[in-house]
Amino acid sequence: MGAFVLASLIVAICVVQHTLGTSITRLSNDVVPIQSRLVELSDSVSHMFLSQSNLERLSRAKIERMERDHTDEEMAKETLQLLKEQLSEPEIVANAEFPKGATEKLETEVDEFLAARRELFEIAKVTDSLGVSFQETLSGIDADLKLLLQETSAISGILRLRYVLELRKVAKHLERSEEHGDHVRNLIVGDTRIQTEAIDSFNLSAQKLNSLAGKIALAKNIDVLNSLSANEIAQNAQKLQESLQEIQRVLGDDSFADRMAMLTRLTKKLITSIDSDDVTESLSEQRREILLRTRDLRELQKKAEFSAHELQHCTSDLTVFSEIFAEETSEYAEATIGLSRTVSAVIVLVGLLSMVIAAFRVRTSVIDLRLQNGRLSELSSSLAEVNSGLELAVKQRTASLQLVLDSTGDGIFTVDTDGRILPERSKAVVEWFGEPATDAKFWDYLAGDDQQLSDEFWMGFDQIVSDVFPFEVAAAQAPSQLDHNNRTYQLDYREVANDGVLCRVLIIVKDVTARLEAERAELAIKELQVVIGNLLKDRDGFCDAIRECNKLIDGVKNASDLITSRRIVHTIKGNCAIIGFKSISKFIHELESVLEDENRMPSELEIESMREIWNDGLSRMGTFLDTCDQGIIQVTRAELEHVVELLHSKAEYSDILPFVEHCLLEPVDTQLKRLADHAARIALQLDRDIIVSTHDGGLCIPGERLKSFWPTLVHVVRNAVDHGLETAEERTAAGKTGPGNLKFSSDVVNGWMEIQLADDGRGLDWDRIREKASNLNLPCENKEDLIEALFSDGFSTRDQATDLSGRGVGLGAVKAACEELGGSISVRSKVGRGTTFTIRFPWEKGMLVATPRSSQLDSKDIVADQVNESV
């Protein structure tokens, strides 16, 4: 009977399970995926619609990036394909509520929306190109107007000068009491006033024509543009030509023929550049084309918006259908559940009757069980004796394991998932850290009084036992090293699991003090080799850097404000990196991070620490530094031979002295080559290939003139290599071939010594600079504001500083050094083409121009030199 009841219950449960399973399968395989795909399709189209809504305000580069990004488009197509497959199921199509029209229209609307999107991109790129061409034309008009006004100013100046000369002649005649009737007549009835008024009228018309060019740039529609062309521009152009004719009439002197020819040519060019039916690239025609393309762009946006709305209606209809379909499936499942309850009740009644019958059988079975319990008591006594023997064996095995742990020489102990230290531990743990207290947490045990280290241990262990990441990943994030009692220990975490579940963590502690000291000694030796190599390679540059660092370290203590202090510390770090003191540069970089986080100047203790580590580095060089104080001037063999030749030929003193004075000067080529070498080594550190070219223009200057300026240029070089030049992959993607190029040059331009540092990299990101300047409350309305912000202290587009750049201090230090020496710095940049910094200093007595020198350095050559040095 019991078997029958059980079988009936199993059959009923199977029927209910099958029916419910069918309903759930229908919901999971049909309804839920359809709703999910509809949401994904709607989200993809909405994202594409929002991203293309402001195309007319984006640059061509950003439009092309959006055009190349097919993520949303591919997702929409993929989702549409999956929807078509799911909506074609016979069970769904056969439903009376199935919206067949919306399903058929769905694919058409998606295709129309994507087609409109592609057209939008094309028109937006054309519009952007037209805008660039328009701005170039407008700049050309401004330049022509300036040149035209310069010519008219020159004519006015000549006329006024003639008038003054006539006055002087009259004054002389008056002094001598001579006749001066002709000169007075020239002053009274002369044409100077008429000529000046004609020129002023011409200038006013030209300036007004230029303002009309500005109105063209601001025209919002074609009607306004046509009105300007037909009325104001035409009238003002006519007036300008009439003024020019009047000037030609009143200036009968042939001495003005060349200038009048120039005025005529510039006037004609200015009028045709602004508005001319014969010139298709005039300013008004370009603006008209921009307005037409903008109108086409907006019409396409409306078309895309209409397709998006229609698509939204289709997805809404299908969503309503999916909800109806889900409701029908749920009602079917509820009906099945009601029927199953009735059948189960009947089966339970039959089961109760069966239980009464079974009760009598149980009573008989209880008697039999009592007899069996007696036998089990006897077996229990026997098992107790066996357990006693096993406990003794376990104690002996535990003692053996303890001997093994102690023999390793490492600190080994285990903790549970709450971090409590368990009894099993090696002898070394107790010797190093003492006996742990009962239920002590291992982070308190190892960290001692260091609360910050204790918190780091706790957070790392919590990540390990939280099971969010794999054990190896989480363990790698936990603290792996600690210092205790002047010793350094390394920690390793091992997983102890039971059936795949973490139950304990094995912690292995090793004393690595001796190993770290050996590694530090080896690094110090290698660093010393590099430093001495740099000294032997460029003694003068190395000694200058040493003296400059000594001066700067003394200057940190006397810094009057936070900005000056940061500039000095940043420059010391750069100089140390150049001469090879990487350990000192690393120490100063870490000090910079602390000072920046706490927004303060270095304390006396920190300055003293900087001085001590610097003096320690110098002391390791021993007698190699003695040559820096010997006042040696390096002269080439060719220069000595030239002096001997002059002496043998008994040349004049005036011929020998300039050449000897020239030997006392420092060629700019020396400093440019030092910067080139530093750039190549930075590129090597960043794993990039670059070529650095130098050309000094033959400039030679007194060594002390720019001595404090040259070290600051390191900041510009570091920025160029770290920020400016792209990686090999980025250059290939941008259509550039070969390694990145840097060019360092100097020359004399219009009475100024000019130094340029140029790269062909990615250029300055003006949008990012504007955003950063706005966040710092700096002016950012125009290009001049952005350049001024670029040289502000604390300004950097990097979110995180590295040991090479990103502090926002370097360019400010360069500008301050330039201005302190009476110079200036400027920058020009074009996105995708590169950046050029230009530094100018007055050309002074004592400077001279000799034979120009050029060089070229490939960063790969630095690698080869290092290999040869290591061999």
C-alpha cells in the first residue's frame, strides 16, 4: 500500500514538474530574451542618437573616431538578428496578439537609422573641413588688412615729414629775413591735409570692410549672408575703391608709385577675398557652403530622429506583446498548480490510512531494536579503547611535524578565516616576533605598534578570505614585506582548502635582510659605474651639474614660497637623473609626492636628509670629482694647431686674441648634445625608438650667461619624450612612419638668440588643457589663456605623476628661469603634427657665431653603447 501511495505522489509531482517546466522554459526561452533584446536594441539606438546629436560642434578627428567605433551599430544589428530568430518561432507567430506589422517594420527602421547615421558622419566631416578653410581665409584677410594699413601709415608719415620740412624752411627764412613767399604758399595751398584726409577715409573703409568679414563669420543663415553681400559689403567695397581713386588723384608725386601699386593690389585682394562672384573660395562663398552643409546636417538629424521614434513605437508594441504572452503562460501555470493541489490532497488521505496500518508494524520493529541496542553498547566499549590508541599516535605525529617546521629556518604559522593564529607554528616565528597571545589576530601580532601596517594586513587578509578574487590574485595584493627590529621579512600566503573551500591560510615568513643588503650594494656599484661613465664622457657638463645641484640644495632652505621650493626640488631631481644618480632621483621623487599630498614646503629635517644622501653619493665617487675644481678648459687638437699656425706666421695680436677668446666661450652645441643624450636615455627607459637631431647655428656664448637656464630645459625634454612622442603602435595608427623625431636647434634671429625644441608627436590636447584650466579656475577663453595656463605652476594634464613627468612644475620652472635671465618662452602646437617650444634671449656683447655644428643621435645607439660597456 505504501509503495502505491509513494508511486502516486511521484507521478503527480512529475506531471506538475513537467507542466511548470514547460511554462518556465517558455518564459526563459521566449519572453525574457525577447524583452531583453528589445531593451538592448532600444539602448543601442538611443546611445547612437545621443552621440550624433552634437556632431556640428565636434572636430574632424573626434567625428572620425566616432565613425570608426562600430560597437553600438554592430550590437544593434546583432540584437536585431537575434530578435528576428526569436520572433519567428511558430508558437509566437501563431499567437492572436502577435504584432506582425511591427516585426516587419523593425528591420526597415533600423537600416534607415544606420544609413542616416553614416550620411551624418560624411556631412559633419565636410562641414568641419569647410570651417577650417574658412578660419584660414579669415586669418589671411586680417594679415592683408594689417599690411594695407602699414602702407597707408607709411604714406601718411612721408606726407607729414614733408610738411614739417616746409615749416623748417619758412622758419629759416624768417631768421634770415629772406623772402619766403613760395614756401608759405606751399604750406597754405598745399595738398597735405587733403591727402591725409583721403588716406584716413581709405583706412576707415578698409577697417569697416574687415568688420563686415566678422559679420560674415557670425551669419546664422543664408538670408542674412545674402543681405550682407548685396548691401553693406558691396557698398563698402565701392567706397573703398573710391577712396583709393581719391588717394591716387591727390598723390601726383611719382615717388609714391610703388606704394600705390601695392595699395591697389592689396585692396583688390581684400575685396575679392571677402566677397566676389568670380572667386569660389571667397569668405562669403565659404560661409554660404558651411550654412548649406549645416542645414543638410540638421535635416539628416531629423530623419534619424524620425527613424528612432518609429523604432521606439515598434519596440513598444513588441514589449506589450511579450507581456501579454508572459501573462498567458503564467495563467496556464497557475491552473496546473491548482489541479496538482487537489490530486495531492487525495493522495495524502490515502497515505494517512496507510500510516495507521504501518504503525502496528513499527511497534513490532521497536522490540527488535531494543535487542540490537544491547549489542551496540558492547561495540561502543571496544571503540573507546581503539580511540585512546589513536590519540597517542596523533600526538607523536604532531611532535614529528613540529620538528620539521623548526628545521626549515623560516617562520611558518597558520591562521583561520577570522585571522586568529592557530597553535601550529615554527620555532623561528616565536624567536622573531615573540609568543602570540591567546586568540591573537595575526595583523596585530606582526605589526606591533604600527597601526597603519596593521590596517594594511587586515584589509589584505579580508580580501583573501572574501572569495571575490582567486586566492593567488588576492594574496598578491596583501602586504608582502615588513621591517621589525632592524630586520626585513618577506611574507608568502598559501591556501589550505577542504573540498575546495578555504578553511585556513598558511603564512611563511622569511628573513631577507642579507639578500636585500646585497642587492642594494650591487645597485650602488652599478649606479656608481654609470655616474663615473657620465663624468668621463662629458666632464664639463657633469661638473656643471654637480655645482648646480649644490647651489640648488642650498637654495631649497632659502626658498621664499611654495612654488619656488617645488621648482627647485623638481630641478634637482632632473639633474640627478641626468648625471646618473637614480637612487637620489628616486628619493627626491618620493619626497615630492609627500610634499604635494600635504601641500607644504620641505622641513629642515627633510632638507638635511636630501643633503646627506647627496653628499653620500658624491663621497662614493672618491678622487674622480677632483678634476671639477681644476679650472680645465677643453680645447680640440684642431684649435691648438690653429693657434700654433698663427704664432708661426707671426700673426697680429688682433688676429690671435679673438680666437683665444673664442676658446673661452662655450659652444651651444655642447648643451644641445647633452639634452639629446638625455632624451635618448629617457626613450630607452620608456622602450621607445627616437632620433634626436641638433644644429647649433655656430653660436658660442660665455659659459656663465645661461648656466642656470640649461638644467631647466630637461623638463621640456622629458615632457617631449614622455608626453609628446607616441608609441610605435600609436604612430602607425596615425599614419606616421619610422621612429619619433626630436630637433634641438639654436640661431640668431633679428638680434635675439633663439633656441628651439621641436617634436613630431601627437601635439598638445587643447581641449584637455582647457578642461584642466577650468577645473583650476584659470582663464581659458582663448589660445593665449591656454598657453599661459600651460606654464602655470601645478598645472598638468596627467592624472598621476611618474618619476619622469606629471608634477606640473617643470614648464613653470623653465619660464621662470627664462624671465630671470631677460628671456621669454613661447609654444606652438598642432594636433597630430607635433609641438615646438621657442626660447629667446637678447644677443649680447661677448657672444659670437662660428662654424655651425650638427649631429644626429638614435636611441638604438644608446642600447648598443650600454651593451659594449657591460661587455
